[in-house]
Amino acid sequence: MADVARARKLAVRIREIVASTLEMQVKDPRLGMVTITDTRVTPDLREATVFYTVYGDDTAQTDSAIALESARGVLRSAVGKQTGVKFTPTLAFVADRVPEITKELDDALARARAADAELARVRSGASYAGDADPYRPPRESEDDDAGGP
């Protein structure tokens, strides 16, 4: 097993190689605006998972996924030539869910802002149900007024 630092360095290098190879060498018309977001390598350096996002609609995403799968061999050979490791890791492409999660978080924040604005609107015209100061002041005892011995 390789150490974790070496696996991280290899993952970064694989991400760079795959991104540049997609840009310069892969000429598949199905490949859309693909961004390589992350790469993870197993501790034994045998498998690499490449996370990507695609700018566009569902058709562009499925077409890009098909193009990436068909270019897997070219990308793996480029990784093997440029990294110089004993065993070139197999590549698996996974669509990154970061944009979807970001949209869900933005929608949740917008709902929270709307709820806060509604609460502020309701609160602005509100008044106390009882006195403004609901606590009673302490009563003075009669012994204190007498003046003591």
C-alpha cells in the first residue's frame, strides 16, 4: 500500500492530465463543457475516480458521459505515460452532484429569507399582549417604612 500523501499527489496529477487531455486531444463532438472537479485514488493506487460536471441540460450531460466512457482508454494511456507509475490506475467517471446540491442550498436559503421577511413584517405591527414590563416590582414591606429601633 502507498501512503495517503502519495495517493493525494497522484490524484491531483491525474486530474490535471485528464483535464488537459480532454481539452487538447479528445475531439468527440458529444463532449460538452466538461469540468473535472475532483479525483480520488484508492490507497493501493489501482483505481481512480474522476468527478466531473457538465454545463448544459440533461442531454448534454448524458452525451458527455457517453463521450467520457468512450475516451477512457485514451485518457488512461495519457495518465500512464505522464505519471510514470508502475501500474496505471483504471479510471471511473462519476458525475459530480455539487451543482445540484448548491441549487438545493440556494433554494433553502431563499425560503429562509422569505420566512424571515414575513416574520419581520408581522412583528413590525405587533404589540405586547399585557404590560410592556410583565414583571411586578418588588413590594416594600411595612417594616422597612417604620424606621427600625
